[in-house]
Amino acid sequence: MYENISNLIKKYKKERQVHKRYTSFDYCYNYFCKFFENDNQDQLKSDENLELSCLHLGFYLASWGMFRSPLIKKSLAYYKDIIVEISNTPREIWKIDIDSYSEDNIKKIIECKENIEEHYGNINERDNRTSKIMLGVFGNVPAYDKYFKEWLGEEDKKDKFCQTFNKKSLQQIKRFYEKNKEIFEKYDIKTLDFSSEKETKNISYPNIKLVDMYGYMYSKNKED
């Protein structure tokens, strides 16, 4: 297990290049993180920043495979209400990582999920889109996409992992992380900066992002 996790994280990092799609996470996460770090995330929805906030979120989702119907039929303005919801999200949500998946914090995550989904209407791939938004903005959940869910399915054969973005699944992923915490803690991966194209000095991948990377690469590696 140690070698497998380490090798797949290293492979992901090697494939993360400034012009490649993986780095869309870095640019999106950097943007939202800076508002949080300056304690002014409410300014994400300001007249000055709203359009840019929508652009960052929209392009990240497009780059990460979400511009299928119905998003392909939407304009940039579609993201306004979601950005307003994000900007109003309590600071404690932004501080949650897999290390702090307590029962209370998982409840807060699910509440945040439901609040964001109120702005969608009835859509397909709700878990996929919501989890990608929350990963790219807050860095507090994995992305429940095809590959990550396939990995959960592999774990399901042994531990009956849930493949739905809910309380049970987050608890199971937390247990997996705790079993392999020593491995994940060896990696302090800094995000890539858009302007310099070099690693940032103070923005690291959350630990849940490392788990997300592992699950994604596990399934993609089998496909390749």
C-alpha cells in the first residue's frame, strides 16, 4: 500500500504541468484561498470581483470535465448565485480538512453541499459537480468523479465503501486516510502559481486533495 500510494501521488505531481488540466485546480484553489487568508471572502461577490470569481470557477469546472449538459448551455452569469453562496459560507468550512472530519464537521460539509446545490435545480451528476466545486474552492472534500468513484468501488469489495457524496462515504474515506496517514503526511505539495509558473510558498494541497489524487490515479492508471 505504501509504495502504491506514494508512486501514484508522485505520478500525479509529475503530470501536473502549468499548461495541463490538472493545474486548473491549483489556479482555482489559489484564487479562493487568498480571499480566505485575507479574511475577506465576502469580497468574492463584490462588483469588483464577481465576474473574475465566476470565471475562475467556471473555467476550473470546464477543464475538469464538467462542461457537459446543462453547463454547456449556461453563460458566465449562471455562476453568480453560487459565488454569492460561497462568499457567505462560514469560515469554519474553509478550515476543514480530512484530519478534522469530526461528526460535527462532516455535518457542516453536508449542509454546505446542500446550500450550494440549491442553486442548481434538477441536474445530472450533482455529486460530481458539487464535490468539484467544494474541492476547488474550500479543499475540504474529494471530487466524486468517475475515477474516484471507481476507486471507492475497488475499496468496496473489501470495506463496503459508499460511492455517494454523503456522511457515510466521508467517514469511510476518513478511516482510509487514518490507516495511511503516515504516508500522506510525507507529502507537502505546493500549488503552482499562475504568474510565475513556479510553486507557491505558502499554499499547500490539503490532505483530502492527496487522497483525491490517489483515488483518481488508482483508477486512471488501471485504465491506461
